Amino acid sequence: MLAPELALTQAISGQTSSSRRGAADAVLADSSILEQLLDHIADRLPAVTTARIGMRGDRPDEWFDSRHAAEYLGVHRDTLRKLAAERAIPSEQDGPGGKLYFRRSDLDAWRNGGGRPRHLASTLSAVA
């Protein structure tokens, strides 16, 4: 029985039964190339992933201004400022009324902790 892809190819191209063997060999060759490519990717994937994770760990903790921090979290800048004012997300400020700065690790911790203000989290858990 022919592979579905081969049967479809033959139906579209109108190949006769005498040319089926050549088409089957071509499909097998393509399949072999794909298998080799997948094996190569599978062999390299753990090393590349480990290297990329390691590179992140070597960098010092990055600081973001409010625009970049809001972008990083996917929230509006006003929402981020409100969260900082509520002390839901740790931040540093230049001075009274100055620019806000956020550490990447603090933003990641907030995101991993549920990513919502503490008062909202307690309200939601009380309702549930």
C-alpha cells in the first residue's frame, strides 16, 4: 500500500503504475533527509537551550524604567505606577516625584507570584 502523500502526489501528477517505484524512492529519500535533520536538531537542542539559560544567569540584574518595565510585563504604564505606589511591585525612585526604576528579578517574582496586586488577590480568594 502506498503512503497517503505518495498516492496524493500520483493522483495530482497523473503518474502511471510504472513510475510509482521512482516516486516511492523519492519520498523515501525525502523522508530520510527529514529524519536526519530532526535527529540533528534533537541532538543540539539541549546544549543550545542550556547555553541560552546560562547566559541569562550570568548577566547582572537589569534595571528598567517604567516604560520598559510596563512593556516587559505587558501592562499599561499607569497600571505599573499604581502597583508601585501600592508597593505591590518593588521599585526605586530618583527622588520625590522622580523617575521609577524596577529590577527584572522583582518583575519576574511578581509575575510568578500571580501577577496581581495583593489587595486584589485577597479579594478574589475571598470571593472564590
